[in-house]
Amino acid sequence: MSKSFEQDKPIYIQVREKIEDQIIDHQLKENEQAPSTNQLVNFYKINHATVSKGVNQLVEEGILYKKRGIGMFVAAGAREKLVQKRKESFLEDYVMKLVHEANKLEITENEIIQFIKNVKGREAE
């Protein structure tokens, strides 16, 4: 986990996203204990309320659950929920903008697909 934060996004959201990323990347698995609020506070050297806000949002959404006196755990189906949420966000944040810009530039669907294949090919190298 990186200890640095972006300046343009609230820290509690970034803490939340770092936990989400660990779940998506299979670093935290279903029913596995997640880092405690105190561990996150000590690791990132940030305010307890900031960490709690991000973690509590994950609890409210059913991504994490609390075992009283023991800690936070990854809920069953958490990864699937997060992947679905991120796919929807990807569609809105990237694909719709890509298609809109491609239409303005008169880029064909086949050209878009070729662009994507070229980029993915470079990443595979």
C-alpha cells in the first residue's frame, strides 16, 4: 500500500479506495480480516476520524463487516460488488467520454478498437 495521497481528492475516499483495491486485487479475501482503523491511522499517519469515515462507508455498503471486539472483515461477495461498481464507473468516466470524443473526431468503431488493442499490446510487453 502506498502511503502517499493525491491532493485533489479527500483522504477518506483514498483510504477507502486503497482498501477496495486490495479486495479487487485479491490481497484481502472474503471473510479475511481487514486492517484495523488503528493500523491504518498508524500506517498513514492521519486522523482517526478520516480513516473511520472511509472504513464506515465500506461497512454501510456491505463490503466490510464488523465483529465486535475482533475487528473488520471482508464480506462475502465484496469483490464482485466492487468490480461491478467500478465497471459502471468505468463506463461513465471513460467509455462515454471516449465515444463522445471519437464521434467529434469522426473516429470509427474499428479505429477505436484498434487503438485499444495497440495500447493493450504495449502494456503486455
